[in-house]
Amino acid sequence: MTEGDVLRVLFTLRVFGAIDQGQFPSTLSLQDIIRNDARIHRYRRGEIIIRKGDYGNALFVIISGVVRELLDQSDFDATADDEAHERRGFLGTLRQWWEQADTPEQRDIGKYAHHQHDKTLGRGNGRGSIDSIEALISRVPTRVLTEQDMFGEVAALSRAPHLSTVIAETDVEVLELRWQGLRDIRRRDKSFREKIDAQYRASSLKAHLRESPLFQGLHETALEHIARHTLFETHGEFEWSGDFKGLATEVGLDVFHSEPVIAEHGDYLDGLLLIRYGFGRISERLDHGHRTVGYVTHNEVFGLREIVEHWRDGQDLRLRHGLRAVGFVDLLRVPTALVEDYVLPNVPPHKLPGPANSSSIRMSADLKWEAELPLEQATINFLMNNRTINGTAAMFIDTDRCTACDDCVRACAAAHNNNPRFIRHGPEHDNLMVANACMHCVDPVCLIGCPTGAIHRTQDGLVTIDDTTCIGCATCANSCPYDNIRMVEIRDEKGDFIVDQETQLPIVKATKCDLCLEQPGGPACQRACPHDALVRIDLRDREQLVDWLAR
């Protein structure tokens, strides 16, 4: 952002021009925020600006041009133009083994020369483009956004995936304001905060409710009424990764009591809590302390059992469990009376919680109820305190079965330029080790701050790095709470280090586990283990977790 760009934003975009600059300290002026946390993008007609399901962390304001937001994507495949890697076929696998490099981290220099990355276009148009805008508009419901309109605020405020796809209908110029800048402006200007929050509610609240199985099928009038009375809440620190790294170094720290309380055991339940993003620790009182019994995450609810029993049998509306924020939690609080009047009568009885003597506390996406995690308390605490529950592909190693043969490491190296993408050590509890391998987190904070968008999340949820746009700044490696990203020096076809022409220093790139997304058989580490000692587990799948740990 040049000084001219900053002044242009302040004088042409009403949402910033209306801000009282006197509310900002001299050490962090409004101009400073725009200069450091914003940038101007230019998109050509037909380019996809944001895609539904993509991870986002910025607010967009249209400077010039027209964009279309797709309201219904059932007839539109936003992944068709995705640059995600395709799995190799049999011949491709043979070619890979035949052409395996002799030195680690070897790169084809030619692909860097041919990749003309336009820094004004974010990740080099990696989101794809649409050939015929008119044909798309004719078959897909859309909403027109023009100059001064904003979008992307949902992902910016909650660090959640985008709820819809936005496409440039004409050549477009937009301002992107990172969430850090959005946060600082919201803190100091009430009118700006109210405007953003009002748009957040208008554009996203009903969409969030529809994502939950409980609210699917409700009449639009009922959903509108519920949305008007539903509260947004956030608990914990948005930038939780830095605090988590500090917690890991403190010996004897009571992690449980360091987590913000959302609801306490015995509290009156004034509303159903629907988790939009993040993780919550479910606990119960035990003597003079607390015992962790489970956790909730995206689209799961807390307090439904008590509401159902009050609605069905007139029992007391008091919580039997407490809920605390593990890192950061974004949730909706739906008033109890509205749940009883509109929601529960529309849910088949067999899909609701059972009698009070049932121990189930959680509802999964398909409305099947599960019991408390049948694991030892120390194991539950280990997974919660290390925040392993964030992983969709955590690498668990059974050290009782592992013989340290290193077949898993060699298999990983063979699939990745002779350099393994994980380290076979990590936090341990009894015979369970969580290895230092990318977990492809539900909340991948490593994506925050990447200046080129090189590290990104694919449509199928994998966190991957575009080697051609990675500039080796190490922002992602420093942000990863689990130290699962490594910076490596790369080599050319001769095995010599590739050096920067100006500094003459070796060029480094960020590397990490990509779940062997190009390999036909999936993760090579798991397939290579001869003792069935290694597994990749999605911690959202409690049944798989319990079965593997209790086998």
C-alpha cells in the first residue's frame, strides 16, 4: 500500500471515511492500520474471488466493478477449477520412482521461471475462473454486489470457511482488510463495529442455523424469527496459538482453569449453544474439582439434553455439565423458549436425546447420539491439553507396537524428494505418541499471515503448500502451534543449493506433511508400517479414536 493507496481508501470508501480518526492513538493510527493490514486486489471478469468452503481471514470492500455472490451452489462446482493436486495413476507412480532425485529437496528451477505470480492477484488466480458468467447467472441464484459493498466478513470475524462463492462479473478492484486490522478498527469505532456486525447477522446467521441438522427443514418464517433473537458469542483468544506455545513451556500449569468459562455446571440454561467454530471442553464436577468428559466442535450443540427433558418432562433447566473454550470458540445462543416452540416439535422423537439416565452429551452431524468418551481420564486430558483434538489427520503411534524400524520415515521420504515430511517423535502419554506431522487442523492457524497465500486449504480440507508461491518467510512455521512445519534449503538438479541472486544465501521453502495427496494409496507412512503401529485419525470421529486406542 502506497501513501496514495491509503488516502484513496480513506476518501473513496465510505465505511472508512466515516470513521473518527481521533479515536485512534498516534502509535496505531487508522492510516497505519490500512497501510499495514490492507491491500488492493484486481480481478478480471470471471475470476473466482473467494470460494465456498475456502479458509478466509479478511474483509473485502469493493472499490470498483461488480461481483456476484452465489446463493445456491447445488448446480455449480467451485472445485472444477481448483489447482489441488490430482492423485497419480499407476504410470505416474512408476515415473516418480524412476525419476527419484538423488539429493533431498531437489527442485526444477524451470517451474519457478515459468510461474509469473502476480502479487496483486493473491494466490496467482489459483481459485480459478468461469468462462461464461451469463450462463452461470441464468441457472444459479445470485446476489449482486457493487461499489462500497462488503463481503467475507463471516470468515474474517470467526476464522471460518466462506459460506458462499463470489465471482467477478466485471473487472473488479477490491480492498482486502486482514482480520488483524478489522479487529483493531472494530475495537475503537462503535459505528464501524455495529455496521460490520449488522451485516454479519444479516448475511450469515440463517445460513449457520441451516447447517445444523436441528434446524434443517424449518419453515422460513420460523427460521427468520429464531435468527432475530439468536445471539453471537465468542470466547477465548482469537490468536490462541501464541498463548498455547507459552502454556506448553510452563511446568505444573493447570490448563483447565486457564480456559475461559462459557457455561458452568448448575447454571440456568437460557439458550441452546450451537458451536460455529472452535472447540469446547465438556466437564463435570467431581468432589472439589472437575473431570473432563468430552468435547464439542463445529455444528455440535451443548445443552440440548436439558432442554429436551424440560420440554418433554418438565425437569429443571440446570446444566449437568460445564463448558470451557479450548483456545477460541465462536457460537450461537438460541433462546430455550424458541427451541422448545419451533425446533423440537419438528424433530422425530427417536432422534432426540434419551431418558435422563443416558450418559450421552453430544449430537453428531447425523443426529446420532454418542456417549461420553470411554477413555481413561489421563488420556482425555492428554488429548485436550495438547489440543490434539484440532487435528483431522493426527498421526498416532502405538509405542508398544512400534519397533523403531523407521519404515514409515523411509516411505515418507521416498514420496517427497528424499526428505520425510514428519519427525517420529512428539508428545507422549503411556504408549500413545502424537508424532510431529501436520494434523491438517480444523482451525489451521498456520494459514494466518501468509503474504502470498502459498499455504492454503483445499476443498477437501487438506492444508497444503504451493511451492511455486512460497517465499520462505517462515510465517506459517512460526504460527503452527505444534511445530509441524519445517523450513528447508532447496537444491537444483545437480544437487547444489539454489541461492538468492542478491544475497547469495540459500533459498528456503516451507514443507510439511501433505497426506501424500498425489499418491494413489494415500499416506505412505501408514501403509508402510509393518506392525500396525501407526494411524492417521480425524479427531472429530470419536468412534474411530476410541476403537483404535482401546483395540
